[in-house]
Amino acid sequence: MAVNFSAALSPSKSSFVGGRLSPPSFPSLPSHSPSGANPHLVVCRRLFGLEEAFKLQRERQLQSVTKVRRKPPLRRGRVSPRLPVPDHIPRPPYVATRDLPEIASEYQVHDAEGIERMRAASELAARVLNYAGTLVRPSVTTDEIDKAVHQMIIDAGAYPSPLGYGGFPKSVCTSVNECMCHGIPDSRQLQDGDIINIDVTVYLNGYHGDTSKTFICGTVPNEIERLVKVTEECMERGIAVCKDGASFRKIGKRISEHAERYGYHVVERFVGHGVGTIFHSQPIINHHRNEEPGIMVENQTFTIEPILTLGRIESVTWPDNWTTLTADGGPAAQFEHTILITRRGAEILTKC
């Protein structure tokens, strides 16, 4: 579940945190210059022309990408009452208050027992997410998905981490179409051509496992299908650079490079975060290009959860203080994994 970057900078206002173009080929410099012409000037002109052509090609692609047929704007449905959790299931500390927890300053680095508990919580979150994905089809409401997810989590003896976090009223986040993240499940029925991100976090034996995926409902335009595919690839490329001693800023660089190849934009407002015994902690994981300091250490856990848009990255948040949409109404997609840093790479914990 993503952290609001601006809120992360101010702990007292923290919140939830989540056709390829070929580059131009350049001519080689000629070995001689007939009629006294300056070969460097000729090549410079050629390069400038190629650069301009490449720029125009990128602009045309971006225009074609953003002219996707818009669905009707998302509207809030009826939100049902909060679901109960059996008394014997342990709660995370923040459930006792409606206050939004601060982003914890400590990095979460685990011993052997902690790693096994992280694996168990993350594996459960992955199984719940996979199950939730099987429910995605036209006419199903996001509230029905929430109820099914809630039941599966408590049946496993775990607590649905979003429930009661800063007053969040549901057990899962369901973000449809132009909703970037933190959508609250309600009575709205999914429609053919929708996309929906389902964000699952479970609290099991004192540890949180956090994951999300964007699912396709029915049939969507090719442009939307490609957005979803490239967003998942961006997450995977971000994970691929992670290992003990690697700098955190490499994640944003790799994600941005891949997104830009397709003319997509990476949302900067929401970031990844440390996760473990605490839901949201340092480090803050920027998914866009940045120069933030910090390196990864072995046995550390955090999330990588980029959000990509077809249009602009500016956002608006509904009065419920959670549901955040693209300001231009364009679609957004997100994927998320919890990872464990190892000496030679990263272990994806939210797989099953």
C-alpha cells in the first residue's frame, strides 16, 4: 500500500502509502570531405534532424496513447458498514485509534525468525490477492470483493491491515480506472472494459505482507492493456536492481527508463515503503528519477509499487481523504511486491 510522498516528508501528516520506440541510429563520421565542406557540420545537421524526427515520433505516440476513449468518470457508490474481526485475532497497534500513524523512521531489518514470519505474511497476502483476482468480472461490486477478501484473511487467523488504518473503513483497497490508489470498496459494479487495482495487506503473527496487482475486467482497448503490462514490467525492472549495497535511487531510474520508452508517466506523489512489524516505515522508495541518498542492506524488507498513467501525473483526492484519482481522468495502473534484500539480489516475498 503506497505512502503519500508529501505526507512522508511531514510525519504528522502521513498517509497510505502505492509500441516501443526504437532510438535513432547515428551515422558515422566520414573519413574525408569533398568540396571543402566541414564534415562535422554536416553530421551535426543530420543528427539534429534525426533528433527532431525522434522527438516528433515520441510526441505523436504520446498523443495516440492519451486519446483513448474515456469511460464515464468514477462516482462514489454506497459504502457498507465496517466488517467485524473475531476477538482472538491480534490487531496492529494503530487499530486502537483513528489517528493516522506516522511513517516510522527505523529501517526494518530482520533476523532469521523475522524473515520467516515476513515470508508467511507475504505468502498469505499473495494467495489472497490471487483469489481476489478470480472475482473480477462485470457486475461484481468492489464491496463484494472486499467481503470475500476479509473472510479469507480472518479465516487464516490474520488481520486485514487497511481496516482501521487512520480510519480507513475497509479491508482492501480497490482502485478502478482513473483511481491511482486507495479506492474504498463500495456498491459500484465493475463493467466490461474496467481495470482495477486490488491492494491487499495482511497482519499475521506480528508482521505485515503487502502486495497489489491491476486486473483487467472483460475486454479493454489495446492501449489500456499495454499500460497494465508495462506497469508490471516497470515493477519487475525496479526489483531487478535491488541487492545489498545498491542505492535506492537506482529503482526510480530503471522504472522511469522503461516507462518513458512507451510514453507513460510515473506518479511521484505515492511511493513504496519499508514494511515488517510496522506497516509503513523508512525507507521511502521513489519510483521516479531522483537523487535521494541511501543504500539497501541485507535482510531488509520494503515495497516497490509504481503507478503509471496514460496522461498527466497530477491527482485529486475525494473528500473521503483516501480515494485519489488522476486529475485529467486518464487511466492509471499499479503493481506492488514486498521484497527481501539478499546479498546477491532480492527475494520477492509476495509470491505463491
